[in-house]
Amino acid sequence: MRDNLQITGGVYLVVDPAMDRALLLSKLALALKAGIDAVQLWNNWLPEADKRSCVAAVSSLCRAYSVPLLIDNDWELLLGSPELDGVHFDAIPPNYAEIQNRVARPLLAGITCSGDLEAVRWADKNGLDYVSFCAMFPSTSAGNCAVVMPSLVREAREITTIPLFVSGGITPENILTLRKLTPFDGVAVISGIMGADDPFSKVKLYQDALNLPTHHL
């Protein structure tokens, strides 16, 4: 992991490596220019995909903006790709200590909570960098995630002080509604940004919604 990289909140962008490579990189470049805070490569690879070349290309863009790049679940890619800064788990890994030993370098780590606070307790105990809740709203990008109630995120905040992200169907408009119901530090987005014609402007809309003072909500 590059020195001093952190994930504290803001806009966390998940990119789909099954997207056309040139289109993915062009849209990612615009999103990075707008000021996103972290990038994750979703574990949705095409058959025979050259994973390492994709990691290298995406990392080259992320490094130019000092934005951390994480891999979704496929932690073994960390072994041969030093440009990766961490891993995101969709569930509690049974061998986290072994993963840390094998990677043998500092790494960022986060986990999805899909309705069970056990993942939050585990993340707090093991010093993870963030928890992401999926899904707050129905979303095709969120896959099999069950809809999470805002009350669960409130309970999580009582358990841990690590950054909490919300994901699944998040839009600049429903961020405002959600912030009235529960505290969170950032949003994780896939199609809301990568499916936009103008990712730069869309990122700015998400940032504006996150930064609006709560008394204006």
C-alpha cells in the first residue's frame, strides 16, 4: 500500500472490469478528476480476462490522483500486483490472518454488511478501514444484496467509529433523504457514475449532496 492512503468517507467508486476497457478508463479518468475518494475493481471479470493488465491500467490512473485502489474479494491478486492497495470482502473471510501474512505488506480492507451486524463487529475487532452497507435501495448493480434498513446503520454507528458507507441504488437525490434517517460517512456507487454520460458532473452532484449541511435537509 502506498504511504498515508486512507478511506475516510466521500465517494467510493466501484468499476466493472467487464466494461469495455477504453470506455472504463475514460470514464474513470473523469471521475478521478472530479475528486472521488477510493476505487474498487468489482469481481465481475469476463472469461479469459487479463486481470493484471486491467489492474495496472486502472492503478495508473488512480496513482495520478493518490486515490487507493482495492480489489473485490480476489485477494490473491494482491500477491502479484503491488499496485493494489487493498481488498474488499463481501463476507467475513475465515482466513483473514493468513491473508495478511501472505500479502505481507500493509493493506486497506473493507467489508460489506448486508443486514447482519456480525460483519460490523468483526470489522471493528480486526481493525478494518470501513464497512459498506448493501443495499440501501433496490439496484441491479447491487446483485443479491438484501435491502438494509437505515436503523441498522444507526446501530452500526453505536458499535464502531470506523467509516460507514452506504451503497445500492444511491443517487444524489436519495442521499438527502437517507441522511435524515441515519449517519454515514460516504457512498459507494457503480452505475450511478460509470453509467452517466458525464461522470465528472455526476461525481460533483454526489459530493454536493454529501456536503450539504444537515440543517438544509
